Amino acid sequence: MGQYLVFVIAAAILFVFILIISFFRRYKRCPSDRVLVVYGKVGKGGTSESRSAKCIHGGAAFVWPIIQDYDFLDLTPISIEINLTNALSKQNIRVDVPSRFTVGISTESGIMTNAAERLLGLSQDDVSNLAKDIIFGQLRLVVATMDIEEINSNRDKFLEAVSSNVEAELKKIGLKLINVNVTDINDESGYIDALGKEAAAKAINDAKKSVAEKNRDGSIGEANAMQDQRVQVARADASAVEGENTAKITIANSDADRREKEAEAERKAVAAEKVSQAKALEEAYAAEKEAEISRAQRDKESQTADIIVPAEVDKEKVQIAAEAIAEQTRRHAKGEADAIYLKMEAEAKGIYEVLSKQAEGFQKLVAASGDNASDAVMLMIADKLPELVKTQVEAVKNLKIDKITVWDNMSSGKDGKTPTSANFLSGMLGSIPPFEELFKMAGMELPSYLKGKGTENTESVEEAKVISEDKPEGINE
């Protein structure tokens, strides 16, 4: 009994010890470069709604087992390179704004909660890509609201606008903008370079003008000093030779020559000064001319982009439409040609089949007649004989005779055998083309049993006689 009690007490002490160690291990301290995020059942916030997570920076918290868990957000700054190209400015000019942004997880209370809700579990690369997308969009928006001159000259205003827009969007996902550094600003049309060249030309012209003015002042002072010197020397010479006429004349002539030479020298000095000033002005005008040419070239390229490029696009559209119509016409013509070809091919096949069947029939007819072509022709003629007789009958079927008057005394005709009326009827029947002549025209010979020589004439004469005997003399039909 005593041993069992000792065992129970030892087990209870061990359980309490394990429980205490577990509680100590669940007490989490947050380092200074991280944010401790406790999630699960973390209670309610300032409102009646429950919180999704509890964020702690620079402190510690107890994480209840089973109902809570924890994770850390890294506060290490992330440097993001943004190479923004072809951003459209307020003047509709494409601008390149390469820059570098430094962002990190914010430690503000409300923004830390946003970071815990949207960035927990993401790697730094994922966070960098997410921030890069937001920065690209806001940077384009800021560029679109400013002129190029304002972006290039007033960098503080540009950076302030970028920081304000970007940071407001980054706070929504729990990030903070630490630094913005715009490395350079370029445009594809060369407008910024033209502005720089214009400023440099203006500075150079101002310097040249200042140098020319200083040179002019020095030359004027030197000329005044020389003039005073000449006046003083002339006065001294005049007082020295006042009583000596000859010496005075000689000195006067000498002074005249000297003055003439000095005047010539002064004229050359003034001319040299004017030339120098003219050259300075010429260089200034040349610099201004280059600036104006650059500005005119820029305006020309702008007008070319606004007028010629759309015209070329319209021209290509018209060409493409014309080519489409031509292709449609070609295909339609090809379809009609194929249809005509198929129709002609079908007709040719039909004619070929008819002729083939006729040839087979002719071959069988010749074989049936014992391979005798003449007998085969006779069989064909016998087959077509009713049609030939019908054709002969049709020749006189529609012949209209209103009245026939026969005056015949039933005497013999010119041959001394038959009466005149019989000869008339015989001649009328003879006008019908005989079978024998038709066959000869076709290159064939009518069989003798179909010629009916003598028989047909005798029957015609007898019929004529009967008709003449039945009719009284002088009666008209």
C-alpha cells in the first residue's frame, strides 16, 4: 500500500512538472526584428467582432495549446527595383522612370493586423512581387497626373506624390514604405534631353555675354587712360616749346604724325573689339538657332506621330480590305471554275457512257448477224423502217390542195399506154423521195426485196385507172 502511494505521488509530481514545462514552452517571446502573430481563438478586439489574429511586437504572449497557434512575420526591409517604362505623362509623352523602393512589414497596430491577414506564410519573394504590382500601378498613376518638366525639375513634389499614393495602398496589405529613390528619368521622344540642351546653351550664352561685356569695359578704360596720357604729354610739350617756333613746327608735325599713327592704332583696336563682339553674338545666335532647330524637330516628330502614323494605319487597313476582297473574288471565281469543270466532266462522262453503250449494242448486233456488217446494217434499217415510212408520210401530210381539176378524156398518154390522169397521180407520188435514193445518199444499198421495182408503178397505174373510170368526164374535185 505504501509503495502504491509513493508511485501515485511520483506520477502526480511528474505530471505537474511536464505540465509546467509545457506551459513555459508555450510562452513565446517576440524578437525585435519580427512580429509575433497568435491566431485561433484570440478573443475580441475594440468592437464586438472577433479578431482574426493578435499581433505582438517587442513583447511576449502565452499561446494556449489546441485553441491557439502562432507564427512570425519578418521585419527585414525588402528592396524592390521598379523599371517603369513607357509610362504616359499628362502631356501624353512616354516616360521611363527607373527607381528603387524599400518596403517592410509595418509595426503599427492596425496595419500589423492587415499584414497578419494577408502576408502570413508568404516568402519574401512573394511579398516583393505583390508589392511590386502595387507600386507599378501607383507610379503610373502619379506620372499620368504630372508634366515632364514638373517631374524632372521638382523631384521633391514627385517623390512626395509617389510616397503618398504608394504608401496608402501598401498599408492595405500591411506594408510600410521606407524609402523611394528615383535613379533617372528619360523619355522616348528626347524631350528631357532637349530641355537640358536648352538650359546648357542658355548658360553658355550668358557666360559668353558676360566675358564680352568685361572685355568691352577693359578696352574702354584702357582707351580713356591713353587719352589722358596723350593730353598731359601734349600740354607738357606745348609749354616746353612755347617760345621756339621752329621747334614748335617740328614738334607739331611730329605730333601730327604720331597722332595719325595712334588714331590708326585706335581704329584697329576698336575694329578688333567690334569683331570680337560680333563673333560673340554670332556664337550666341548659333546656339539659339540649334535650340530652335531642336524644338522644331521635336514639334515635327510630334506632328508626324499625330498625323502621318494614323494615315499610314488607315492606308494599311484599306490595303488589307482590298486584299481580302481580291482574295474573296479569286476564291469565288475558282469555285465557279471548279463547278463548271465538274459539270463538263459529268456531261463528258454521260456522253462517254452513251457512246460506250451504243458501241456495245453495235458490237452485239454485228455478233448477232454472224459478224456480217451488211446484215447488221439491214437489221438496223429493218428496225428503223417504220420511222422512215412515217417520215415519208409526214413529207406530204400537211400539203394543202384546195382544188384539183382533171380534164381527161381517158385517152392514151404520151407513152401510149396510160391515161393522162394516171400519169398525173404517178408523177405526184414520184415527187416523194424514194427509199433507194435516201439509202444511196447515206452510202448504203437498199435490198432488192425492198426496192419494189415495177410493182409499185403497176399498182399506181391500176389505182389511177379505177379512179378515172369512177369519175364522170369533166367533174372537178
